[in-house]
Amino acid sequence: VESSFLAQPERSGALFCFASCWVIGGGGGWARGTFRRGAAMKKFFQELKADLQFRTAGPGQKLAESPRERAPKEKSREKSKAAESPKPRQGPTDEAQMAAAAALARLEQKPKPRAPSSQDAIRNQVKKELMNEALASDKDAPSDPKNSLPAVQEDPATLSVSGVYFICPLTGASVRKDKKEAHIRKAIQQHASEDPVGAAIMEIHTFNRDREKVKLGVETIAKYLDNIHLHPEEEKYRKIKLQNKVFQERIHPLEGADRFFEAVGFEKMTMSIPGQEDLEDFYVLKEEALEKLDDLKEHKEQLLSAEPVRAQLDRQLRVFKPSPRASHFELPSDFFNLTTEELLRERRLRAEAVEKASMLRTKAMREKEGQREMKKYNYTLLRVRFPDGYILQGTFFAREPISALYQFVREALQVDWLPFELLGPGAQKLTDENVAFNECGLVPSALVTFTGDEDIMAQIKEQVACLLKPDLLSDIQILS
């Protein structure tokens, strides 16, 4: 029921009430009426109620009709209702049944979901163990990523090589990988007593890893020296303010820069600046250094052209007698020793490898992943077996090209012009000398075969008893 009031000013403000009604009937119809008085509304509902009673009273009957006469009419009505009711659904035709059978057959041929096998259970267990191992190592790992793994007790008698060694260019000594940097630092410090300028330049180029910052700092120092050489009478060029922004950003962070300034003739002084109360630190060129401007120019050229002091990998050349254990390798921890950061990376790669094992991969994907796996090694131990059975062994960087192996073998031959080829595992021809060892599967160790032209080899054997140099054969060893 909706009610509304309508005010009409022309009737002295009289207020009239109207009612609007919506009523749903028994047949689902709607009826609406608008009224001004309560009596009319009452009459409307009475008429509506009577109409509903009439509609729901059933079929009409005559007052004078007997019960016998009514029965046939009721039966006819029931039959008509039964005729109007829906007919029973017919069964499918033969064609429909054949189509349904074919569809069921296709469904039965589809592979059902495979139940988890024991291999899946093992794979899931390995994944869980790797995750737990990584979480544990994250908690126990030191904050310094350069810390190496704990040393492993090894039996030197069983190793194919005692370790990875480098040759210091300053002393010529062969030192193990983990002691290389300390040895070079000590050698530079000892060299400072003979050549302080050269030692300071070595420090700048060797112990500062960011090559871009080294280049920028060296160019700035060279600019200072150039100004002094071009304007020796200008006092402002002979003083370098240490708090200067350029000096602080480019030169101060470089290890060895202070020792260089002192070695070329600067001394550190605290001076006052006109108009300022605070004192400032300066590098001031000494008078005796000012008299040797040519030396300053020479030091500048030396600073610009210098290179880092880099130790060379010691090949640790060995020659062995013929042995059936030529393909058997026992490598020391130097070939596999990883920092904490590298260890976490390896565990992550292992977890990814377990995940990928359950995936379908193309041949190209598998080869690419295999090459990526090979690139994690830094060194490789290679042996070259000659036709007479002698074995030549050497240590290489895993990223060195195959040409380094060819050069290594050629330097060991008595006849250096002898043409030859090298065959990798599985008779793989190593013809592309630009390919790195880790790209062709020769890491972390491999046995390579030396081959050559049969006629030429026969002629060489008539002249020399062995292809290798005699001084190498004098220190021949036996593979254990």
C-alpha cells in the first residue's frame, strides 16, 4: 500500500489523503485501485475476496443435476487431463546408441592420471632435503661471501695433482691458489724498498678491483702531474686539497694512491686558508721534486701504462709412463672448492635440476643445460696420450680455448713442426681451437688422444725414440 498526501491551496489548505493499492490475485494477476476514503477501500477488498472464492470453487454445477449425471463428466475431465500430460520419452535410436558407444570407447582409450610412483616420492624427498639444507646453510653461513668451505683432509699420495698453483711474476715462486694474493702483496711490499714509485703503481692497479674507478682515478692523478709539469711556477698547482670533492670521490678510495703521492715527492701538510678559520689538509710538492719535472712526467706515463700484477697458472707439467689408469682422475679440493656464495648457488641449481627432471625437454634444452653445468668449473686437468703410450698432463683454466692445449703439446714435442690432431672422449675431434674446454665437455678432467699422419709418424720414429723432449722424460713418473 502506497500512501500520498496532496495539498491544495485553493481549498483553504485542506489536506486530502489518497491510497494506491496493488493486490496479487489467485491466478497470478495484479489489481490496482486508488481511493479517497476508507469505505471504498473496504468494499474493494470484499469484491476481490469474493472473486477469489469463485475462481477456486472448481467447475460449475447445476443445482438440479443428480450425482449420477455428474460422474461421467468428471471421468471425461480426468481423461482430458491425462491426454494433456506429457508422453513418455522414446528410447534412443540405433544411430544414437552407436555414437554413444564410440564416445565411450574414446574416453576409455585416454590415459588416466598416473598414480605417484616411487620415483616421484624420491624426487619429492630430495627436493625437501635440498630446501632444508639450503635453509640451514642460510642460518649458519658467514656474512662474508669470500669465506671458503672448510678444508678437506686429502691424501696427497692418491691425488692426480697436488692442487692448483700459480707462478708469481715478481718472485717466480709457485704458490697455491689460496695463498696467491697474500704472496703478491708481500712481493710488492718488498719491491717498494727498491722502487717505491713502481710498487705504489702496482698497488693501485692490482688491489683495486673496479677497473673503471681505477682508470678514472689514474687519469685524475695524471692531470695533477700534468698541471705541475706545464705550470711549474704556479703555486696553486703544487698543492692538492685533500677535502676536495674530486679528490675524495676519485683518488682517496684507491689503495696505494697515498703511497704514490709520497713516492713522487708530495708531503702531507695542514695549512690555513685565507678567509677560513678551519685548517685544511693538503698534498704539497717538495722543492727538490719540483727540480725534477722530467721524473714527474716519467712517473705519470708509468702510471697510465701500468697493468695489474697477475699470477700465471702453473701448468704443473707431468709425464707418465703408459698406464691403464690414464683415464682415472683423483682431483684435489682446489678444483671444486667453492665460496659460500657459490655453494648456495650450486644448491639452488641442484634443486632446479630436480624440478626439471620431471619436465619434458628438447635435445637443445638438454644440451644447453649441460653446457651451463660445465661452466661452473674454474679449472680442468687434461692428459694427452701419445701413440707410444706416454702421457702428458697439465692444468688449465676451464675457460681457456683448445688452442692452449695444442700449444702446450707442441712445446713438449721434440719436432715442433709435426702436424697432429687431438681427439677428445668418444673420438671427438677437437678441430675448433677457439672453443673453450668447458664448452666441449673437457672439464673438470679429461683424457685426450694424440693422432697424426701415419707416414709422417713412421719417419719421425726412425729419427727419435720418443716424440716428447728428453728433459721431460728424465723426470717421468708412474700413475698410481
